[in-house]
Amino acid sequence: MNGNRLFTLACCGLGLMAFSQLLIAGMALAVRVEEGRQVRIVEKKVEKLVPIRISVPVAGDPPAKPMARVEPVLPPVPEPEQLVTPAIADPRSELLVTEARKARIAGDMGAAIVKLEEALVESPGDPTVLYELGMVHEMMGVYEKAADYYEQVFQLGVDGAGNLYEAAAAKLRDGFEQPGDLLGKLALGRVRIFNDAKAAGGQRVVLTVPVQKAPGQEVEAGEIEVAVTFFNKTDKNKIVQLEDDTWAESSWVTVPFDWAGGEESLRMNYQIPVRDEQTAHLFGELTYYGQVVTLTYKGEVLDVQAWPRDLAARIGQAAPAGEQPGDFPEFLDQDILPPNFDPDIPLLNPLPGE
């Protein structure tokens, strides 16, 4: 009896073990089936061959046209903005600066300073007024004061001072040229005078003033100033200086300067208007007597020519050392002028065939 019970228990254990193994195998199979259902994406790089057709020229065929080369289109390069001198806003200050410049060129530094200081009161901080004050003090040899004015212009920057900013910066960087440093760079040539006493509208005088540059010298055209002071003679033999600037007009023959032949020429047209009978009776008739020509570079007088020579004493300018007694102006005589000479453009030779 006990043997039967033991056999029964053994069979039950073996059945239980077999059922467990079947259950484990079923679960493993279910997992594998589930993994097989997942979609796998595999990326592969496949190189595609693109055929290139190369035509072989055959005898008699026209030559193939070369392919046009396409240049890249680049944006235009903006041109640098050119600096200019700021305009003086106040008309009275502008007039004072103009008068101060005339006084400076004539050598009257005291009058120039008075007018510039008055202009500075009217237009405080104006770069042109400050720069002119610097130039006057530089010419007087008061370099510390001149540097102070240049420094004020420099502090205004490009927006406030325009091209005067660069000029002031150069003054502060390079220092000041001492008197005599500029001698030998520029000089006046022989002045040519064309006097037409019978011109319509009154006696007319045309001057040709050559400015000569020494070889190898670099000069700034904007710093060159030529001043011409005319003198007239009354019918009572009195010599008087011209006061009406509207009687004279000046222009450079070549602009910009190319210094062809080592010189540039200034043309000065001067005409004495015909006076009415009442004015002539009160003040007398006027005729051309002569002029004083002054060449200035960077505020320094380099050369002076006066004709007649006694006129130099009337404006307080002396000719530089080394002037030869034979340096007389050249007078153009109407009797020996070419037949086609045009008095309105006396600096030009008549064209061939005219």
C-alpha cells in the first residue's frame, strides 16, 4: 500500500517538472516571436555613378565654343567720404575770419588776432576760428598758444572739425616749422603785365604771376597764397592803394596743379571802371600805377615782388635776400603782340591756323 502511494507521488513530481519546462519553453518562444515583429531600419550609402558625355571632335566639325566663365558679382566698394571744412554758421563771424586772413597775409598779426577773437565770441568753439587763431600765433612764434588752439580743434574730432581735424593733428604730430624752413621751396617768377588802357569799360591790366617750385620739393597746393595789392595814380600825381576788391579777379590757369615745367601761374584781371563826371570831378581820374605781389606758404612770406619797387615800402614788405636788381616784370606791348592775340585770355597762345 505504501509502495503504491510512493509511486503516485513520484509520477506527480515528474508531471509537475514536465509542465514547468513546457511553460518556460513557451515563454521563450513568445519573446522571440515578439522580437521578430520589430522593424529594423539599416542605412546604407550607395554611390550613384553619373555618366559624363565627352564629345570627340570630328574632322570638319566647327570648333566647340568655350564655356563662358561666370565671375562672382561683388558688392561695390564705397568710396571714402571726402572731408570738408565746416561752414561758419554766423555770417558776421565768417566776415571777421575773411578780414583776419587778409590781415594775416598782409603781415598785420595784431589786427588778425583782434578780428579772430571777436569772431570767437560770436561763434565759440568754431573750428575755423580756432584754427585761424592757431595759425596766427604760429606765425608770431607763440608756439605754446598755437598748440593750444590746434588741440581744441583736434578735440572736436572729424564730425566737428572736418578736414581741419586732420590739419590740426598734423600740426600737433609734426611740430611747427621755424622761420626760414620753407625758404627755397617756392618763389615768384617774372610777372608778366598786359596793360590795355583803351579797353571797353575802363583801363584793364592783366597780370600773369608764375609760382615756381624747386625740384624735388613736395608742397601742399592748399597752403599756397598769392596776394596782389594794386596801386593807382590820380590825376594829381598821388599814389593810392586800391580799396575796392571787386575791381580785381583772380584764377589759377591749371587746376589741379601739375607743376608742368616747375611752375604754376595765377591770372589776375584788374579793371578800373570809368567814373562818371561828378565822381571824377570830386575824386579825380585814376590810372594804373603798379602792384605788390606777395607769395605766402603755410603762413610764411617766401617772396615779394613790387613794381615800381618803391611800392614795397608802402605795405611794409621787404623782398627776400638775394633778389637781383634786374628782376623786372615783363611788359607785354600791344604793338608787338601776335595779330590773333585775345586780350581776354592773354595766357594762351593763338591756336594754329586761326
